[in-house]
Amino acid sequence: MTPHISRKTRVTGSVAAAAALLVAGITAAGTAGATPAPTAARDGAPLALSTSHHAELVHDAQAATAQTARTLGLGSQEKLVVKDVIKDADGTTHTRYDRTFAGLPVFGGDLVVHTAKGGAVKGVTKATKAPVAVASTTAKIAPKAAALAAESTATKSIGAQKVDAPAPHKVIWAAKGTPVLAYETVVGGVQKDGTPNQLHVITDANTGKKLYQYQGIENGVGNSEYAGKVDLTTKKGANGYELTDDSRGGHQTFDLGGSESGNGKLFTNSTDTWGDGKPSNAQTAAVDAAYGAQETWDYYKNVHGRSGIKGDGKGATSRVHYGQNYVNAFWDDSCFCMTYGDGQGNNKPLTALDVAGHEMSHGVTAATAGLEYSGESGGLNEATSDIFGASVAFYAKNPTEPGSYFIGKKIDINGDGKPLRYMDKPSKDGQSLDNWSADAGNVDVHYSSGIANHFFYLLSEGSGPKDANGDHYDSPTADGSKVTGIGRDKAEKIWFKALTTYMTSTTDYKAAREATVKAATDLYGAGGAEVKGVESAWAGVNVK
């Protein structure tokens, strides 16, 4: 083996196979985890784009933004910025744009233009239908006042400590109601449990009224289960090996060594055998994290044709051993990285396969729909990570963990031996929502996510009792109707297409229903079992 060449190596040690947010596993014929053989997807299926082809599409779309803005009838002060491009088998392209007004970013101004192969615009999906314009971009409230108010909000609303708010910047707030000039202040510091704080506070720049807030750090909670030997792709250097995976965009795994800041130190080793299965060996958590990132990359590439989180072929970064006794893991889009704590007593690292899938999926959401991490869109954001994190675990087919729709089945996070979440009936955890209600947007995103998790279970497996892999499921519906599942394989593809093509930053549950119906129609045709399955599954969680 020559230097700087990626390789597969057998790794001795443990790999976390269950986490607070997700459960790893495999499917078995005749079980709830099993899915019927998928029929051929329609021409609406997304193509697997090479990195260069994706870059070319983005470049071409960016070069045509002025013309696109005119075609859409946007105002003279509005400009479009290309965020992502998806291309279907029939040549249709779905170009996602952010928007600016007078040079200021427009929050809630994102849109997706659906263009036929010949260039004709087939439709537009917008985060807001209101015209984007404000009378003036001169603020009446001083930036300092907005920053102080934001710091107060962080301290009082989430108990943030060591808060620090740099100078806010002006934006146009268009996510709700009539667009207004606003300040965005990003408050730093730490949350009560030690998680870094990135609370984004939106303040009306003319009245000082708080308009919105959301957390920029997207996280989950859990412990890891060990799963024996796994294959890792590493890199050979002049003095040994390093946890760098050049075959997956250069993903690297770093050791924070108990620190809560910085990037840490890249894991290196004199041999290509890593970890020993025990948490006392710092490499063990690194093995888990690298393996999780590897399987997540492969899932998105092989199942959905997406090369990397942003579709640009670039790998993320994993950081392990964050802080002391930190019982959490989180995704931070600003550093494009996943970070894992070592759990209670620094003895139960949260470096599970399904945690990696969950956290990296937050990155996919940020790179596509950009679902705001608050209200109903926040619940959809969190559910998306649950859905794809679990899907990654099913994809990996780790034989130690049979597939399960019980989230956090093995971690005993509450000390009572019960899972953290239940996709068949979310309310069994005591806090999550089974069904939509008008109050759903006021519930913590980790619990309002139950609505979409329940939808996904119903769409995949159907309603009623079912036994599989030692687990008993019994999924009810809001209206007492019977739902017949279409299989998890199809459900995953429908959710991914809806996320990347038809959802926007402000998508709520009603809009998510519309997005998944459109996605199912594109993939499997109008009026088919798949579309009917989507409609009945949403009705089963009271989204009509």
C-alpha cells in the first residue's frame, strides 16, 4: 500500500448501534422491517449526479438568475442566489434559490423553480406568497439595542449561559405575514446542558419587537451499543495511518479530548487497527463516528444518488470526546461537522451509527429545504433526521441490531428500559404527538416531530398490530381508518424527493402533505397505490 491511498481496513472494537434518536438494524422477510420489491420509478425520479455535473448545473443556473428573476416577475431590487439543483430522469430540473432584497438576505424568501427539459417553467414552490419589498432599509432601532434584547431572550427563554452577541446584521423577514426590515442576532455561549448555543433572534428593526427565534445547533440525545468489527476506509501517511476517508469527500475524524471548542486533533495510528471495543480507548469512539459517517454517505449516494451532504462531493467532519459527561450529539452547519459527547461518566460515547445518520441528515436538510428549527417546520426538520437516520441503519444491515421502529431502543436513557421514541405510536414516550393539532407549532421540535415519524411508519408499514424482530407494534390512526403500508423503500424515496424538491424553509405539516403527494406522483404516477398511501397515511395523523 503506497502513501496517501484510501483503503478498507478491518477495525477491532465497538460500533454504536443504537442511539437516543435512532435504532440500527436489518430487515427480514415477512417482518415489519421488510418492504415489498419496489416497482420501477417514473421519470420523476432524481438522477444520480456526478460532482462535476452538479457543479455545472449550479453554475449555469447562477449565470441565468437575472433572467429567471424577470421570468418570475420579481422586483428590480430582488436577486436570486442558487442553493441547489436537482435533475430528474425526464430532464426536469428543480433549482432552489435563496433571495435578496436591496442586497439584504430575505428570510423566508427561498423558492424552487421547476423547469421542463425544454426550458419552460412548469411551476414554482415558494416559502412565501407575499411580495418581497419594504419601504426603507434604514433601521429605526440601533443594532446595539437589538443585540442586548437578543442576549436577554437567550438567557430567559433557553437558560443560555456565557451569552455573547456580536453585532446583528439587517435582513428582510418574510417568513410570516408582510415582509419587514429586521435584525438577525446570533447569540453565542452554551445551553444549560453544555451544548453550544447559536440562538438566532429576529427583531423588527423599526419597532424592536421580537419576531422569531430558532436554535442553530441541531441535536439529539443517547448512548451507544457495541457492534463488533466494522470496515473503515482510512489513509496511509508517511508515519502511519489517519482517519481520513478520501473515497467519501475527505471526511475526517478528530479528537476534542474533552474540549468544548476548536477542531481537535486528527486521529492517527501507527497501525491500521483502531480501537479495542472499550470506551476507555479514545479510538473506539472515533471508530464509531467514522463508520457512521461512512454508512451515511453510502446511503445517500446509493439510495438517493446524492454525493455528500451538499451534493458537491465534499465530506463533513466528525469530532468526538466533546466536553465532560456530555450526554448529547449535535450537528453544526457553520462548521459542517458532527460532534459527539462521551455520555454519563465519560463512559458511554454517543458515537452510534444511527446518531451519525440523524446528525448528517440535519446537514442535508440545511443544504436543501432549510427547514427552520422552530415551530412545525422544526418538527419536520427533526423528523427528517429521525427518518433518514433510521433508514441509514436499515441500509447498513448491521447483523447485531435487528431493524426496529423504536428509537433509542437499547440506550435506556430514562433508566426504565424503554425506548426514547416510538414511530408506531409516538405518544408512548409521554410527550411526542401522534397526530397534528392546531397547537403543534408550539410544541418542542423533538416532540412535534412525532407527527411525521408516525406518518412515515404508517406509510411504510400500515396501521394496526404487527410483530417483527421481537418487537410488537400497534399503530393507531387519528380517524380510526385502516392504512396499508407501501414499504419503507418507497417511503424513503418519497420523503427525500419531497424534501429536496418541494419543501422550503417555512413548510408546515399541511405543506408537507402537498409536497409528499407531488413527490409520490412524480416517482410512481398519479392515482397509484403510492399516492393513495401517502394521502391515507397523512389522514391517519390528522393532516388533511
